[in-house]
Amino acid sequence: MPLKPAQNLSALLLLFVLISAGCAARRPGAATEPAFRLGSVYGEPVLFAPTTPESNPNSSGINVKLEVPSHVTSTGASCLAANGPFHIQMEQNHPPSVQIALPSPERWIGDFQGLVDPDGDAVAALYRFLAQLDQLQQAGCFGEGDSVIRDFILQSLPVEPRESLFSYYGYRPNRSGLDLRPGMRLKIQRAYLSAAKNGEEAEASEDSGGVSLVYFDVKSSNDGKIQFRRAGDVRFTPRVLSREFRNTGLETQLAGIPAELKYRLVFYTLLVSKLQKLATAILGASTSSKLDEMDDKLRLRPEDGCKNFAGTGGVACLEFKGLVTVTGQIRVQMNGKSKFVDCGTSVKELVPESSLPSLKIQRKFMSSYRDVRFKPGDTSVLSLALVAGDRLRWSQTAPSPR
């Protein structure tokens, strides 16, 4: 199937990703490509991206380069963004490239853990920097690669194994948002009271009359925008619930939400009292920085929900209220078999610890698979949060989890 225009450009940009100066692009998954590696910062386990050489001291900043095709690149001198330890600038060499400066692992991990450096909060600087990057790309800088450079930066930052979702979906518990990507799936479950009538939602109670379950696939449309497509019918337990609630359109409204370039799942339960009855929301916008801005507003006034901001901010908003959970799911491979798992699932939830000596992990860095290297027997790899496309393989001499 031929790639769509937006996909063609992204594929072309990804083709020119360089892990470091002088490192040529190679076959995806080639053994000679730099790998992810499990190291340590401040004595705690940290996953380093392929862009960070093992020789790079933890106290030194990280410099990476991304080559871009010359025919889609602006040559304007104003194509520069800088905030705190983050810096990006166009280099007019052959081929042209963008040079990116990132904070040292010690500063980044320290600030990520809440230990702000005397020179300023690197995490807050990152969000300001990414907003600048969005503005430059809208002005025509670096071509029309959309989120390619943003993804490259986020995936190049070191993270604690349990925080892997940040690099790929921007998720942090204190920000409460999970970026939705094509290929993901949403699992929506709702509880009903036995006393609920005429499609009314249940109040909090132990007297549950049943539950409903429905899945939505996150799809990419012809213009690269995200859409949601229901996967199968809404399933009710017990089945008699369907007689009363099947025509209420409880979750089907998600299929009618406008297509946007970016979508994010926001968990209100981390922000507001349960008495507010706001559970989850799905936000859509043209840029990631608009979603970041909405996150900031919701943290300041979470009780109002997203609808008070969506109209004036150019953001799509769909809220889920009552006894409902919306869970993002990703597809991973386990011993060659594909399976959807909830976002936040760790290696230890799928792989028996007894199989650790034989465990092999591969993860995508941008467009190509890389090995995840760790010392034999290092149990800290078991806390690694999985991301879409991860490949896990281990000896099945011990029984695998169901």
C-alpha cells in the first residue's frame, strides 16, 4: 500500500536520522546500530537511548544530530529554539541537519525526580522548548516533519525504566496525560447500578447491576489526522443490560469526535475529587503544545473540566463521567506472538523472573528496532514499562503468564 503524503515525508525524515555525527543510516534492526542500554544515575537504574554514547559522562550534556532532506528544509537564520539546557539550530552543511543539545543525564534525571537544579527546572524548560519548536515548524522551519523532531528529542532523553511512557507518550503521573498514537486501542469500561433507569449513569455504590466493555482503535486518516473507530459491539455483563442501555449512545460519541493531528487521554481522577464525577477526557488539537497548554489549565482549574477551555482554545474535548474507566492499550510481541496490553504494563507482569537469564528485548527508536542491553541477571529491567512494538523473547522452559 503506498504511503500517504504525510507518511511519505515522515518516512523520508526518519531515513536521515543519525545517531551521532559521522554515523551513517543502516538497516533497521542491524546489530551494529547503537542500542538502548540500562545504566545508572545517582545509583538508580536509568535507560539510556541509542543517542547517548556510553562514553558520555553523566555530568555532561548530550549533543545529537538529525539530518533532514534539503528540499524540505528552511534556510532561515531564525530557525533556532533555546530554553534552559535545550537548544536546536539549523546547520547549513551537506546534507543539512539540525544540531540538538540536551541536558546532562544527572541534571535531567534529578529534575525529573523533582530535585530542581540551581540553574532551573529542566522539565519545565523542556515544555517551553517544545512549544517554541512547534512555532518554528508552523513557520516552515525544518520542513513539514510535524512531530518527527519532537519525537526524536523525547526518545533521546534518559529515563528511569518505569518512566518509559514519557519518552513515547509524554505520560507523567503529575501531568496525567497520555498521547494517543495510531495503532493504539482504547478500552472503555462502565459500571451500572441495578437501580439505574432510562439510561441514567450509576452513582457510586457497591450494588452494581453490571458492566459494559467496548474497544476503540486509534486510526490515522488520509490526511494524517487521528480518528477513533469502534472495534466490535458494546459488550454487556449481564447481557440483559443491553436491552436498557444499547441505544443510549454512552460511548459511541467517541466515533463522532473531530479528527485532529494530536489526541491525548487525560485522567481526571488524578486531578479532581471523585465527587466531581469527572473520570477521563480525550483532548484533540493541531499541535502537541496546545495539548500541553490545556494540561496546564486543567491542573490549575481541574474541577471545571476541559469543556470550559476547549471552545476558546481550539481544542476538541470529550469527557467521560461517572463510574467509567478509559484505558490506553498498546500492542507488543511476546515470543513472536502479538498481544494488546494496558499502557503502564511492565516486563515483570509478562515475563517470569526465572526467565530473566534468557530474556531479550528490542524496542523501536524512531523507525528502527534496537536491542535493549542490560547486565545478565539485572532485575531492574523487570520494572521497564513497555511501549508499542516492544519485542520480548525468553526461554519457555518455565510456564509463561496467561
